[in-house]
Amino acid sequence: MEFNHISVLLNESVAALNVKPEGVYLDGTLGGGGHSSLICEKLGESGTLIGIDRDTAALNAAGKKLEKYKCRKLNVHDNFFNVKNILESLKIPNIDGAILDLGVSSPQLDEAERGFSYNSDARLDMRMNRDDKLTAYDVVNNYTFDELKQLLFRFGEEKNASKIAANIVKERERKTIETTRELSEIIKRSFPPKKRYGDKHPAKRSFQAIRIEVNHELDGLKEAICDFIECLKPGGRLAVITFHSLEDRIVKTAFAELARGCTCPKEFPVCVCGNSPKIKIINRKPIVAGKDELEKNNRAHSAKLRIAEKI
């Protein structure tokens, strides 16, 4: 598989890390190695790049791409949610910086057989890690009406969740729903004719919701953000790129709580909790792609970059 992926907000996110030649940096979503390549360019021979990804195809592709750089490179097949255990296994106590580029990568969408895209016809899958057991096929064919409705609304913010869930259940009473195209057509029929064709595909939110469910993308994201901050050296930075409001809300909330420190009620005259701020938020407003990048990479339209520095 060709893992051709254009990294979003590449220069902005890597610049935010203030890469030191001898530092230790972690790319928690290695993907095609775009962000990692730029980090490696800034690292010297004594520097270290740790790359984590759930997708073995991404790890293999990135491994080849990063071969030319002289810094130490450690690629790990795992979920960045497990960052503390990963660093412990590598005997690395802390890091100088980390980057997370959340969501699905372009190659995963483009390769039809991965079953991510509503624009192709393939068996429902959507697993980022092919070793995982739960697939989109399982979700679509085995979840109850209430479970489908809830996940479509929660993870897709889909206002038409009830109608879509009902039509999925109705269709699978007739036959098993096996492919992305079958599911896409069922979702499309759940909308009034005027809304079936437009700038945004009617299945976009539903496919996003099912993908998030299959890969547990949001379960534990807030805790993972806290773990990354804990793993940073003082002055180290975490850069997080999100692609939809659910991700961004979680990151924004986690940063705000870590920056606040004191959790005492406002009416308390003095602090009794003893908590102090753990980070400094570098950009209160998220950084978004500029005009030039938007023209070259359509995926950049929804990207937001938030940066935090450990105190």
C-alpha cells in the first residue's frame, strides 16, 4: 500500500515544539511520517524520534521514509493512549515534546478495502489497527436501534440519527449490510431528496461516528492528554491537531483544566486544594490552515492546532 499523506499544519505544529537537536520527541500518530520527517530534519545524531501508530502499514511506510535521517528512531505499534507504558518499556523517563494528529489519515480513506469511505464500495471495516476485533460491519449489523441512534448522535452530531438508525435496522431485517456503498445508500435514503445531494455527503457524519466507535477514538482522549503532559519535561510542549468539534472540545477542556490549577469553589477566600497549574496554553485561539494550504489540501479545512507547554 502506498501511504501518501499530506500532513496538515506541518510547519506550524513542528515549529511549536521548539525542537532541540539533542532532544527526545514523540509523534503519537506517525501516519506517513510527515511531521516526523520535519522533526528529524531538526534533530542531530544524539536526538531521538519516537513514532507510534496503530496501523502497521503506516509504521512500515514511515519507517522507510525516515531511514535517511541520522537521529535515533524508535517506531512502536501501539495506541498513543498508552504513552506512559510505551515510554516505560523504552526506558525513556520523559520527553521534550510531542505531536498528535488525530483522526483518520488520507491513505486509510483512499484504500477502498479498508472500508472507511462512503465514496467507495468495500466490506465495512474501518479498523485503524487490523488486529482489533470490532469492525464497522459488527456495529452496523449487531448494535440495537438505541445503540445506533446514540452513537450517531454522540459521535457524529447527526440530527437525523433516529431515522438513520431505524432504516439500518429495517434493512438488516431483510439482509445483512455488508459494504460501505450499501450503508451509504441507506443513510442517503434517510434524508429528504433535497438534502441527499450537496456540498457535504449525507453519510459523512454517520461514517465518522461509526469509525470513532470502532476505534475508540475519544474514549480516554482526555486522560491521554494528561498523560502526555505528565511525560513532558518542564518547558516541553504538546501540539494537538483536531479535525472535528468533538475532538477539539476534549482537547480544549483538558488544556483549560490543566492550566487552571486551583479547583476550589469561587466563594472560598483562599485556596485549600493545593493544586497548581501544570501547563501554559500557548494559543488561546486554535491555529488554522492558511489560504495556500487550503488550496493544496482539502482535508486542512477543518484542522485546528492547539499547543500547551508544561510548567
